[in-house]
Amino acid sequence: MLKVDAINVFYGSVQVLRDVTFDLNPGEILCLLGRNGAGKTTILKSVIGQMKPRTGRISLEDIDLTALPPHEVPKQGIGYVPQGRRLFAELSVEENLQMGLLARRRGGDVRARVLDLFPVLRERLGQRAGTLSGGEQQMLATARALCLEPRILLLDEPTEGLMPIMIAKILEIVGTLREMGVATILVEQRVESALHVADRIAFIENGRVAEVMTPDRLRDDPRLLHQYVGVGVKG
Amino acid sequence: MEGTVTAFVLALTALGLSLVFGVMRIVNVAHGEFFMLGAVLAWGFTALIPELPFWGFMLALLAAPVCVAAIAVIADALVLRRLNYEPEATIVATIGLLYILQQSVLTLYGPNAQPVVAPISFRVVLPWFGYSGYKLVVIGAAALLLIGVWYAITRTKFGLVMRATQFDRETAQAFGVPVKLVYAAVFALGAALAAIAGVLVVPLQQAHYLMGLDPLLLSFIVVIIGGLDSLKGTVVAAFIIGLSDGIISMFFSPTLAKIIATLAVALVLVWRPQGLFGARAR
Ligand SMILES: Nc1ncnc2c1ncn2[C@@H]1O[C@H](COP(=O)(O)OP(=O)(O)OP(=O)(O)O)[C@@H](O)[C@H]1O
Ligand SMILES: [Mg+2]
């Protein structure tokens, strides 16, 4: 469905992504693992249109996303949950959701269905987003992205800095979304999360896709983890 | 009374400057020229139909801000966008814009101040003093506009998009906001507000190609005192500055009024750099 084809991305004159290629199937959860600075966030920014590849192409079915102006990309049905959440902190919870609704393709009661997934938010609609707890902020960032009824959800380290119970909750929602047919690219530092929910895992190393594999393969050969992420598997 | 008129007109002008700074993060040094253009165009439009001063003025009130907004859109597309809205570069560029607008008006309109007749003239006589009814009209119109802008910013979809863009333009774009379009619209809106203020003021003040300087300085003072991105702060500070400027000018001297205003800016910068109502630096 989504094809990332040999993209090369630069910050100024510094090349950050080199010939990055992968694809994403409908309803699939693809996890990007890699060390700090490997280029995971840059991959997501390229998909959402914030970064334009110098060469290469990103396409969604037959739409060439790289040719669209950045603000048209989310309208193709791509929801983005940025690293560090990037909520509109001065705006209310409701207004953050409204921003998500802006780019949706169809009308209907999306907002109500999203709030059913995150009942806590319903009690806080008037509250300033910046005053929510870390876990609630992550839920709001996810809810905001879901408001545009994405076919593809980009999640950048959604469990960063959360308590275990919140991590479980977020991962559970990722699973629920898969059942609803939403494909997800999940950037994770926590290997356990990746093993738990991913259909496929892509290791990112120095701006390249080093290897793509299934979680089972990784469980069988934990040395790979040490090689790409520099950690061992716990549990 | 004089001070109240000044305060309302200043609030409109400063609001334009503050919106542009708040959303686009650029300091528009040419803002006063949009005010001047409003006044000069008001003279031009009323001169088109001198036999109907009321309708001429109404025409000016609608058409002048539209023309000025169009000029702003062109300036945005030709200059600001190409500079990628870099804060320093745009200061220099808007200084250039200031001179271009000023000199064009000097060339086309001449160095003389031109009067515009007030659309209505009646005197309101209160027990202890009387004054021109037009000033009441200015106050009413400015107040309506301020309320209108406040409503648009806090209650409409465009206002929401504007505030989101102000807060985080990258993320806003990732949710489908056409940031360039929003910038052009905000720049046009800021210019239109200054132009309307210019139109409203011209029957009291005469149109002149150098008249943009004072509103620019006062708007800066207001925006600094009120806080750089606070709507409420801008309006409150406009009242403090407008009223005190009027009162001190009347009883002492206009120079003293400016000195005090400048002192107030210095004090605010020292004690509350974020302005009286501004949010703390993020
Ligand atoms: N705005 C920027 N300007 C210049 N270089 C940048 C910028 N953002 C990121 N980089 C560089 O690009 C490389 C990849 O960064 P990226 O944020 O994609 O990594 P990441 O894998 O998401 O890391 P992390 O796990 O820390 O989030 C890094 O070397 C980083 O220093
Ligand atoms: Mg990252």
C-alpha cells in the first residue's frame, strides 16, 4: 500500500537517509528499531511530507506523496503522532481534536468514535492540552491523529517516558487499530514493545534499512539486537 | 475623549502588528505604512465622489482595507515568502517596504496633507462638554471590529488554524494546514486592520505620506507592553498608552507623553520581558 522507494534525505548538506526502501501492507504494524540518531524520525517526517527527499519516491497506492505539497499529504489518510507528542499545548483538548478533524476525508461521527477509545479525554475536553499528564497527552496526540481517519498511522516513540500501565494501554490501542484495518509504522526504542505488537521489524542503522525481519526471527537470534540496537532482550 | 479615540484606533493598529508577529514571527516595520495607505486611499476614494461624502467614506471604509490587504498579499508573496520568513531578513525587508510605500505615495499623491470630510457631523453636547459625534462613530466602529477579530480568533475554524500555526507550524502542517496560505491571510488581515484604523482616523487628522510613523512606534510600544502574542494584552495596553498619551499630551506636552511611554517600555522589558499579559517564554 505505502511504498518508500530509495529515498535520500538531507538536512542541508548532511545526508541523513540513504536509499531507504520498504513497504507497508494494509493493516500491518511495521516497527522501526535503531539507535539514537539512526534516522527513524526522519523517515516518518519524509512520509508525512515535512522533509522532501532529494531523490527517491514515496507513494501511497498510485498517489506520489513526494510530489504533493506537505499539507496535502495528511489528507491522503496519513495520521502522524510526532516524537515528544507536539500537542498544541496552549489549545484545549477539544481544539487539538478539531485540528485532527481538519484534514479528514469524510464526515461522520469520527470524533465520538475516537473519544470512545480514549474515555479519559472526554472528561477533559475543555482543559488546556499542556496541563494533561504525560499518559493523557500521549492519548490526545494519538486521538488527534486518529481524528483524520487515517489509513496509515505514524507513531514516533509513543511509549517514551510513560509508566508501564500506560505503555500497555497505548500498545493495546495499536493492536485494536490493526483490527480496524489501520496500518501502522511504529518507531520504538523498547524492544519488548516491538516484539509484542509488530508484524515486521525493520532495523535502521546510519540512515539505512539494515534488515527487515519478523519478531519470531528476532526472538530466535537475540544477537541481532545487540548488533543493531546495542541492547539485549529482557524477558 | 481624545484619548479614548486614540486608544481605540491604536488598539486596531497594534492588533494587526501583534497578529503578524504572533503567527508569523516577523516584525513588520512597514505596518505604519499600511495605516498611512488606508488614510491616503480614503482621501482618494472620497475624492472620487465629492458630491456624496457619506457614500464616498463608506466606499473608502470597504475598499481601502481591501486594496491594502492586496498590497500586503503581494508583498508577502514577492518578499517575505522568498526570505522564508527569517526574522532578521524580514526586518530589513520590511524597512525597504516602508520606504517603497512611502515614496510611491509621495510620488503619486504629493507631499501635502489632504483633509477628508467626516461622513457625518453632529455635535454631542453633554452637560460639561461637547464633542464631535464622529469621534463616537470611530469608537463604535473600532470596538465592533475588535470584538469581531476577537470572535474570529477564539471561535472560528480559521482562528483555530491560526492559533495552531502560531504555536507549532510544522505540526499544524502535518495536520493539513496550508501554512503559506495562513501566513498570507494573517499578513493581509494585519494590514487591513491598520488600513481601517487609517480610514477611521483621517477625518480627524488629514492624510499625509509620513503619517505612518507615529502609529508604528505606538503599536510597538503597545505590543511590547501588552505581551508579544496576547490579544487581551494588546487591547489593554492600547488603552493604557492611548489614554495616557492623550491626557499627558493635553495637560503637559506630547513629548513628555512619548518619553513616559518609552520609559514604560523599558520598565516592562526589565521587569516582565514577556509583557504584562504575555505567556512566559516557552
Ligand atoms: N533539524 C535537523 N538539522 C540537522 N540535522 C538533524 C536535524 N534533525 C535530525 N538531524 C540529524 O539527523 C540524524 C537522524 O535524526 P533522527 O531524528 O531521524 O534520528 P532518530 O532515529 O529518530 O533518533 P532518536 O532515537 O534520538 O529519536 C541525526 O544524526 C540527527 O543529528
Ligand atoms: Mg526520533
